Amino acid sequence: MDSVSVLLVDDNPILLRIVSAFLQGGGDIHILGTAGGCEEALAQARELRPEIILFGLGTRGVTGFEAISRLRSLVPASGIIVLGLFDTNGYRQAAMEAGADDFISKATISSDLLPAISRVRESLRLREKQPG
């Protein structure tokens, strides 16, 4: 995988550290920043323009689904992967309807996160190639 820039968003600082360490050991991934809340995430996304945003669904501030929608509008070229504590079809569907590109459970980060990043990156590349 060639270099990918990532913004990590979650209100749990321990999870942010764990995911950051995992990603830095898992390939050529550059962590641009971390955010603990929705407003901070929006500000950093606007400034940093990451390729991928990893968004913890329980993040404090506005509802997670509203934040996803705002991120999608603010940085439409960024991929958004939701990290959900509750992995149900309802949460997955709501995240996708809000504008997420993918959804993985926080419980399966070690096995599912890197493949999700690859899938979303490929989707972004295909999106760029389409006329419009």
C-alpha cells in the first residue's frame, strides 16, 4: 500500500493511541492528527484534508451520524470509515446513509481496519476517474 494520510476521531484517548500505534506498524500510513470531538474533527478535516477519516461513532458532540454528514460535505474527497462499538445492520445502514464509505466494529479493528482502508482507497480512486 502506498502512503495514506489519516485523521483519527474518537472520544476515547486510549483507543486513539492504540489505533494510531496499530496503523503506524501496519504499512505506510501517516497519521495527520487525532480529534476527540466532532467540532475538533471538522476543524482538523478542513485544515488537513486527510485521504481517510476514521470516525468513532460514539464521539462526543453532535450525533455521530450528523457529524459524518457534515464531514462528507466539508471534505467530499476524503474517505470516511466508521468505527462502531455496536455492529448492527441498523448502525451500518445509518452510517452509510450519512455518508460513510465503510463501517467496521471496534472489536475487529486488528483484522478489519487495514482491508477497509484498502477498499475505501480503491473506491476513492475509482470515483476520481469517473467523469463528472
